[in-house]
Amino acid sequence: MSVDQPGDVAAVRERLRAETTVPGLLGATARAYVELLDAPACTISRVIGDLLVDLMQHQKSGKPDRLGHGYLISDYPLTRLVIEERQPQTVSQNDPEPDPNEVKLLQELGYDALLMVAIEAEDGAWGLVEVYGEKGRHFNDEEVELAQDLAGEVGEILRQLERPK
């Protein structure tokens, strides 16, 4: 993990709280995950029934290329678990028994590992954060906890932004 200073996390939280629009918040959130977890990319998707639609992506290099792409949640059991149970999950191509659908998608995207956390709304999961790893990376417990804490904060901010004024 690249963040050794609690001040870095506090600064990110401040930046997120300063956002006044949902698109601004999602963009800042994707950048924050890439920065804090020293990851090559992060995608934030919206849960709409059994559909997951990519809304925001931030990459260290290159242009986002899968925005608007949709996936059936039921095709990805591990993703469904994250969304339904709000339990973060990690996947690596090097896992002893990785989810074959998740690994296939990782290979298509050119990554080795994935950390998934749900963004909660008042009535279930609002969305999904996917942080990617490369070069044999595995996300550790500290990184998973940080990702989950940050998603909780983002969920609170989203609820405030989406409330009718």
C-alpha cells in the first residue's frame, strides 16, 4: 500500500467531502482508490437490478475504454456476493481456486488482481468499486479495510448529494 500517513487518507476524505455533484464524487473516488492503493486503475459501476454498468474509471495511464459497459451480476457469483452481502472480496489469477468468470474478465482487461467493495445506499448496494492490480499483486487485509472504509464514506456522501433539496 502506498499510503503510510494517516494524513494522506484524511486529505482524500476532505477532497471527497468537498464534491458537490455525483459525477464529481465518483471521479474523485476513483482517483482516490488509485492513489491510496497504488493501483493501475479503478472502475466504479452502478447497480441497476441484475445489471452492473460502468460509470467512472480512473487509470494511471491511458484512457478509460469500458465506460457504459454492462455486466449481468448473476454471471459473476463473487461480484454478486459483494453486492448482496456488502462483503469485500479479492480475486487474483494466482489464487488456488479463483472464480473462472472473474479471472477471464481480469485477463481481458490485462490485470492480475481485483479488489471489490460495495457502495451502500439506503436500500441496498448503490454501486461497486473495482480496484485492479497487476504484476502478481495481491490486496492485503489492510488495503481491503481501507477500501471498505472509504466506500462507506462515499456511500454517506452519495446519500447526501442525492437527497432532494
